[in-house]
Amino acid sequence: MSANGQNRHTRTNRLARKLAVAGTGAAVLALPLIGATTASAATPAAVTTATTAATTYPDNLDGWIRESLDIMAQHGIPGTYEGIHRNIMRESSGNPLAINNWDINAINGTPSKGLLQVIDPTFQAYHVEGTSWDPYDPVANITAACNYAADRYGSMDNVFSAY
């Protein structure tokens, strides 16, 4: 390979790594440009489609976790699918309408609610912009709980019991 071709390959790889760090949205828009030699590689229609296509999530536990992870990524909140799923199964068995009416929080008038059993004051304090203010909303509950866990424990991944 010529030295010129090798430099172009190195620059392309460096650009791809930078785009990966910048986020998948930027990478999707810029991928047609990587390695392109003419302006026709990225057509306006392709760019428009990539920017207007909204991600849809199934209305189930998998979809709620994935949507929460996308919102968390936008807000710099750490966590993984596995850590969130593990804690949901322990706290509510995946029931977004779960409520704890017997522990000390309930006795004090603030029962734990939702998938990750968040009390109202914690939900309100750690609510994440762009989600519902309803603590029973699965995505809002997961995202607020993960925001709280990140503040208190570094990540929901570090939670292995009631928190």
C-alpha cells in the first residue's frame, strides 16, 4: 500500500473513532462520508431520513429499559441493561404498577412505586427531563431511579439489594 493510501486509512480510522465517541447519531449521519471520494456519497435524502427517523420502542420491559438507556446516555447517567434488569426483577418482578404498602416508607406515608420502587420525594428530586412526572410511568421510573443510583452508588450496576 502506498504511503498516501496508508495515511488516508489512518485518518479514516481516527475519524471513525471520534464519531463513535461523539455518539451514534453523529456517526450515522457521517458514515456515508467516510472513505467517500465524491460529494455524491451523502445525498440530502439520506441525511434527511437519518435525522427524522425516530426510534420506537416496544411497550414492554425490554423496550422500557432500552428507551431509558437512550435517555440516560443523553444525560450522562451510567448504567447497563443487565444492571437495570436485575434490579427491576428484584424490586417489582417487572410490574410497572407495583407498590410497597408494608415497609417503613409506606408506614411513613410514602410507599415505593413502580418498576424500581422509588418513593415520591426521590422520584421528584431525581426526575430526568424529557420523561413523564408519573412515578408509575416505566421509563420515567427507571430513568429517575438510575439517576438516583448514579448519584448515590455510581451506577445502578452497583446496586445488589434494596437501595
